[in-house]
Amino acid sequence: MSGEPLWNQVAMAEGVAVTTFSVPRNATPPTVDEPTIEKEMRSKEDVDLPWQVVVHNDPVNLMSYVTMVFQRVFGYPREKAERHMLEVHHKGRSILWSGMRERAELYVQQLHGYLLLATLEKTV
């Protein structure tokens, strides 16, 4: 066996040209700047203000499906869920919940999971 690496011997036996690279012994590793971490800063006022979860009308979902989603996500009784569903159907939107932002974001995300069009709005 020669002093060449095995992969080089195999490549030469198969007639493949092999290019090798060497790194000088005194080479220093490349320098990389420290990453900048940006934090989303919310003022206490933004978080504490009441936020509204609003569902908008869509022509795709059945009324019974929308009622069922309101019952599952918000725990509403059937009558209350139906009232909100009819408000969405007739007026184009309904405010389903109002409160702290984090909880409202969770509700909007859950409604999106059921393929309903929902938004988060700051109360004035």
C-alpha cells in the first residue's frame, strides 16, 4: 500500500481525477460576527388593552360547522354559538371574545386551525 489515502487510490484506479485541498497549518479560523438578537418589545399598555377575536363571514363553511367550532373553541352552549354564527352570516362578522392579547392570539390560531377567517383587533 502506498502512503496515499484509500479514497485517492480508489479514484486513481477508476481513472477519476481527484483534486485535494490543503489548509496551511498557521491558518486561523474565519471570524463570524456575533448574531444580533432582536426582541419584539410590547409595551405593557399594548398587552393589557382588551383585544377582540373577530370571525368574518366566508361562503365556504356550513353554518352547522361554524356553530360546532364556536362550541369547541370557546365552550359556548349551542344557542350562544348559533347566535354568533347567525351574526357572522347576516352582518359579515361577529366579536366572539374580548380580553388579554395572548389568549386572543391563541383563539385566533385555533379558529384558523378550523379554517375559519378570524382576526385580532385592538379595542378602542
